[in-house]
Amino acid sequence: MIHIKSEKEIEIMRQGGKILARVLQELASEIKIGVSLNYLDDLAEKLILGYDAKPSFKGYKPAGAKKSYPASLCISLNNEVVHGVPDERTLKSGDVVSLDLGVLYGGYHTDSAITLGVGGVSGKAEELMLVTEGALDLAVSMVKPGVFWGDIAREIQRHVESAKFSVVRELTGHGVGRGLQEDPYLPNYGEPGDEPVLKEGMVIAIEPMVAVGRPQVEMGLDGFVYQTKDKSLAAHFEHTVAVSAKGVEVLTSL
């Protein structure tokens, strides 16, 4: 069931989204050679709590997982697509690192992700990040009441595949609100006219996930992280957006 949010609810999510954006911005400034993943996770939790909010992911049980997620921040490296669990690893020059963060504020979740390069990354990695972020920007620009999600998904797919990359198909965007993952589920590929139809008051997390190689993914041994089967690099960008009478409002942007 798709939950249509009131303006009061969207205002709460707007505030939570700003908190999330500030935290992600500070985390991005810490992406340097030698920084540990555990440090980034600890910092994320400290910053979120400092805003009188809570980390959405800690204690959350993702679909397909056998246990609850143990950290506040998802950190996925190189061929890891999403749901990477922070540990004692440190960032190295050439790494591609995705930071995926959820914030619970006033009873409502927001969700956002960015992918960054560490030190000197390859030209292919740079292109991957640009194409993936461009896919998100393209999708956001198309959001307005009355648009079929399939029309947007088809353009995401076309944008990615025209660059000779692959859209990850087993993982999708989703609605967001009182639940971290709500209906509808929003694939990043499809055909024009595929439902749902976007309506004013819907709040959705749009999140292209893109691989350099083939699109297939598999779950890692920890039961959380999804990684590309062919070990190729992956990138992930995400915003929580509200469908408004004027079109779209990005809630997780400064």
C-alpha cells in the first residue's frame, strides 16, 4: 500500500532530510587514505545523535537478511553495491566507496547515498560515478504527478547502458516514511507506462545502482552486503524526494 504524506509529514521529513544531508557532507570530507570504516560509522552515529535524531539502519533487518544490521552507516567498497558493514578496513588510494545513510527524525525516515573516490581513482571509476550520479539527477528531474515510474526507469536504464555500464536489477528504490522501506518498489529499469503512477504526496527514495560489468549481484558471506558477481566496480547514489504539485522536492539536499 502506498502512503500519501500530508504537508505536515513532509515538513518533518524535510527537517530530517536536512540533517541527513549535513551528516553525509561531513562524512564525505573524511574520505581520505588511511581512514577506517569503523571510524566513519562511529562519526555518523555521533553526528546523527547530536541532531536529536536516530540512525535508521542500526537494528534494521533488510529484506533477505537473517539478522539485524549492526551499524549506523552502510559503507560499500569497490565491487560491493549496497549494505556493506563497516569494519577495521581502511581506505586505500583507488578505492570507490559508497556511503548510504538513513536518518529517523520525528518518527519518519529519510535515506540518501553518495559514492566517492579515494585518492587517485581510475578513469573508469570516475566515469562510473559520473554516470550513476547523472542517472539520479535525470530521474529526479522527471518526477511530477501523473508520470509513470516506468517512464523514469526506462530513462535511467538508457542513460546507464548508453555509457556501456549495467543497471543492477535485483535491488530497487522504494517508498519511505514511517517505514524505512515502503511501497512502491522502484526498479531502475523498465518500460514506459509501467506502474506506479506518481501522485502528489508520495515520498520515494530514488537510488540508481550501477556496475561497470554485468548486472548480477550476490550476497556476501556476512549476510548483508550485496556485491557484483563478476567483481566489477559498482556505484550508488540516492535521494529521498517528495512528489509535489510543482513537480519534485529533494528532501535530502542542502
